[in-house]
Amino acid sequence: MTRRFPGIFLIVLACSGSIAARAQAAETLCDPSFQNCRDQLLALIQNENVGIDVAFWFMQDARYEAAIVKRWQAGIPVRILIDPRANPTYPGNDTMIADFQAAGIPLRKRTASGILHWKMMLFAGQNTVEFGSANYSPNAFVPNTPYVDYVNETVYDTDDPAVVDSFKTKYDDSWTDTTSFTNYANITNALTRTYATYPIDPELNFPPGQDFANRSVPLYNEETQKIDVIEFRITDRRHTDAMIAAHGRGIAIRMILENAEYRNPQYLWDAWNVDRLFAAGIPLRWRGHAGQNHGKITLLYSQGLSIFGSSNWTSASASSQQEHNYFTTKSWIFQWFQTEFERMWNNTSPVGAAETVPFTPAPPDEPVYRAPSNGSGVTSSTATLTWYGGPWAHNYDIYFGTSPAPPLLAANVNLGPSLNTSIVQKYITPQLSAGTTYYWQIVSKTMANLTAAGPVWSFTTPGTGGGGLPAPWTDVDVGAVGVAGSATANGSTFNVSGSGADIWGTADAFNFVSQPLNGDGEITARVASVQPVAAWSKAGVMIRDTSSASAAYAYMLVSASHGTALQYRTAAGATAASVAGTTATAPTWVRVVRAGSMFTAYQSADGTSWQAIGTASIAMGATVQVGLAVVSHNNSVLCAASFDQVVVQ
């Protein structure tokens, strides 16, 4: 059975003149942080004698259902728009729908891809509509404990004819829509409109036909003074980008957010957007009270504009879900929201409750490596580093090289989060050299730049090392080394591995990456890391007469545990000598300069201010070898060292 709203057109025609003559409609905003907003809605239901239209995402409070059924049983027409897709998430919604169906009330359900996100009741005889952000749950309209345990909501009742008439038209549009809605129960006659068709109030916004973000963002961009926001969920970056831009041009912005949405795995991009707002320096607070911040309110001060309704800052709320929003310049509404915001921001409630607390960003999960497995062999020319980044990381620092403390290869690589455990992040390494052990590490980062580091893993390439160097560089093992060394280069960055007993005494054993130097010249490099195979494992820059084990040389080194030093041999086969440097460890800049037979060694902490360590007179030929020397000090184990900013001149 379908009941029509008797006499509705007569009521509209008879009252329209007097309503239009009023200076302001009777309107209220109710604050469920401390007020009972349920009773006023139940009163509207109980006092309705012409017709009730209802639309909701979910209903869990049986008091509304019982009151509506009672009016239906008293002969008052009722229509209800529903969306059963809410049932799995919101227990009790299915019971409310079943009770309405059992009572015989006509129901239609939304079937379009975007959900029915309306929360509204229209009372035809009282010419009033109630709408806002509050779903019809037991705690959305009444606090459990005022200011301490409540759901922050917007509950708006109005008999402003422009607003009420707009909802009448939009409700009829949905009731007769056979594309986005289908009959659910108790409809046997043809679908017909109940009201006259009215123009839509330009202050109202009804997605999906009207994009919420497209309406909002230009207004943010026009603001010249101040913006206050209470927002439940943020996944549409258009709002975030506009807020960051406004902050950048000096607009004062304050935002109150919802804690539970920040790390809600169903909405991963909320954290991305909130962290970006935090990193931009926008003042953020979030819920300190028990309950929820479910409000969706934006105040634009220079425009005197209040934006509120059902839309979150999400793409779905902007353009696919069925929503209702109000962009109003009514001054009493702006002042009401401003008072509420100031109370929450400054915690000035009558009971002194901490309604908000400063926002605290959270770190990402530690990355979980997938491949190459630790200690494995890699036969390809490059390796694909693969890891599971988890839901909260967005950027990654990638460390890679032949040192067990691998240097930074790439910073802030934006590979995004893992939406599920089957989604992984990948990064292809530079060209690999044969016979080389490589080390890698991933550091996950949020948009707020909080980090979580994974462990250091390694893999090894087969074959004999020594390749991968551009001309004129060559790599050789000098003297009686126990394990063959290797070297790779990428621009001015070198990764060198060497064994050898030492560079000392009358003969040396180490790995040497070098090129010819004719006449005077110098070599400078930063020793980025030295693997601590032994306390005297060392890496540094060297000018050497020949590649013979007993050749003359000058060597400015950085050791693993014994600081820096200039070591040198004045002639072939002579006993090496040393000048102690400082206690500095890697990373440290080093330099050796040749001027005739005089060799001077330097070190620097920053590559700008240099400290002379010592000078030695050494007889060498006109053409010598200049390069990078690494020795393990344990002839059976390779020592890996990393050099960058390598310059020969």
C-alpha cells in the first residue's frame, strides 16, 4: 500500500506567501557534545501530521524507527530511502530496515556505485527539514557524558523555505529515479512525485551531480584571512593541496581531526593527507574526548561562510556518493560554529574537559624484505630490490653498495604504501660487478618524515671481481692478498673491497683502484664508510710509484677504529713510516698532494676546511699511480669501503 501526502499542494500554495515574507526562518543547530538533540527530532516526528520523508546511510537507534512506524500506523504517509550496503558495517541497520518493511512503509534502495550518504528527515506539515553529519545512531544525537564522551556532529533543523523546498525536489528526484534506485519493499503503484518542483537553493550542494571539492576548493583559494576546519576523514588531496597553498600564502589555518581515521586501514590516504598538512606546518589537533569527531565543518572568515553537511573530504563524497551540503553566509550559523570550534580548540568547556589534544604523527611499519634473500646469489646484471612497505609508508630511502654500512643511493623515492600484503615496492639497482658482495637497506618514511629502518641484507654476484670501472681507472690487487678484491664506480662514487694483511712494513697487500698521474697533482675523496673487519681496516687516497708490493707511496687513510694517519714509504723496499692524524672516523674527507718530491696529506670534516696532517719527501718517477686503497688487515676477509666526491687533478 502506498499513501499519498494528502493536501500537500494546498498547504504549499496557501503558506508560500507568508513564509516568503518572514525576515528569517526558525532554525536551530544542536550540539550533541552536551545537548540532547534526539528529543527535538523525536518531537518533529511525533508532531508531523502531513507526511515524513526519510533518507539515511544507517540507522541503529530504535527510538526513531518506533516513532516513525507509529506515525505511519496513525495514517501519516512515510517514504524512506535506504542503502542496505551499510548492514555489514553497522549492526542493527538491517533490523531497522526489516521493521520498516514489516510495518508496510514503502522503501527504495540506492543501487548506484556511490552509497546513499544522506542523513535527513523532511516533515511536510511542519515545513521543516533536519540534516547534517549525524547518522541515526544512539550516540550521534546525545552525549554519553557531556564534553567528555560524545560524537561531534552537525544537527541542523530549518524551516527556511529555500532549503526545505530544495530537499522536497531532490527527494522526489531520488524517489522517482530508476537508474540509481530500485524498489525495495511495499511499492505497488507507479513512482510519482509528491511535491511541486522547486528551484534548488544555490547555497546547497548535492553530490554526485555537483562535485563537493570543485565547489569548496575555489572558496579556499579566495580566502584572505582565516580558515577553521573540523573534518572526519581526508582522502581527496584537492582539499589538502588547497589548505597547504593557503597556509603558504599566510592564511591562518586550524584543523581538528579524527584519530581513528588517521590509521584506518580501509582509508590509507587519510594518513598521507594529514601527514602532509602536519609537515606543511598547519596547526592540527585531534580528539581528546572519548567518542568521535564526525563533524564536517569549514569556516572561511573573510567570506563569513560556513560549509557543513554530510560530505567528508574524500573523492567518493565529492562525486559518487549521494550527499547534502550547505554553503551558507547566515551570520548566526557562522557565529555558532565559531563558538563551538573555539571551545573545542582551547578546551574551555564548562567541565574543563580535554576535548582536543595536539596531533601526534605516527611512524611507518618497518619494511619487510622479499628479494633478493639475505646471503643469496644474483646472476643478473642488476638486482630488483623488493620489499613490503606496509600501509603507512609513502617514501623510501634506498641504501646500496659494497659496504656493510651501505651508502644512500636514492632518497625519498615515492613508491607509495602497500594496500594489501600482495602489493610490494621495487627498486632496480645500478649495474652489478662480478664477484662482488652487495649490501642493501630500506628506510620507510611517512609524509611527516617519520622513519622505520629495515635490516641490512646482502647478496653476491658470481665470477671474478675487478670490472665495472670507467677508463682510465683500473682495479688491481697489490701484493699477496688472500681474497681477490673488487671495485665499482658510479660517477665520482666508488665502492671498493679488499683483503690483504696491511699497507705497512717493507711490502704491502691490498686492493688499489687507480689511474696514471703525470707530474704534479692531487687526489681528493670522502671516505664514506669503512667496514670494521679489524681495528686497523683502512681506506684512503694514495699516490704510489708503481703497483709493486714494495713500491714507494704516500697514503692518507681513515681506519675503522684508530683514526686517521699519513703513512708513506720513501723508496722501494724501505720500511713504511707514519704521521698520526686525529681520531676522526668515516665519513671523513682526505687528500694527498704531490709537488715534485714533496707529498702533503690533509683531512677535512666537510670538504671545505682542511687540516694538514703531514709532509714527506719521497722519490717517485714522473708518472705514478693515483687512487683509492683499501686493506682489510685480515688477509682472509674482504673489507668493503665506500668513497664519494672522488676528484683527481
